[in-house]
Amino acid sequence: MPKSNTERVREARTKLRAAGLRPVQIWIPDTRAPGFAAEARRQSELIGRSPESCDVQRWIEDNSILADDDE
């Protein structure tokens, strides 16, 4: 009899735990949600108008890993 999906998942998780890993669940904003783009734009405009915008942008650039970075 083939294993159920539950059994296969349990075995896979057991192997991962044995390898020293643990499961972590995170919640992130749904970029497909209605209003997401408008809210992102609103927040971007707020930071763009703030006195600290140059410092914030510099920090983002210094701490971002981009595909074309040489590092």
C-alpha cells in the first residue's frame, strides 16, 4: 500500500530535523493583494520626502545584495 501524503511529509521532516534543520513559518505581504501597490507607493513617497531619505537610500544600497554585485 502506498504511503499517504501525511506519512511522506512526516518522514521528510524527520530527515530534515535529523540533518539539524528546523521548520520556520514566516508571513510576508501578499504583493497580489488589492491595494498593495498603492500602499507601497505611499510609503515610498513618504520616505522620499523625509529629511533622512538620502541616509536611508544609502543604507539600503549598502545592505542590499543584487544579482549583478561583484561580491
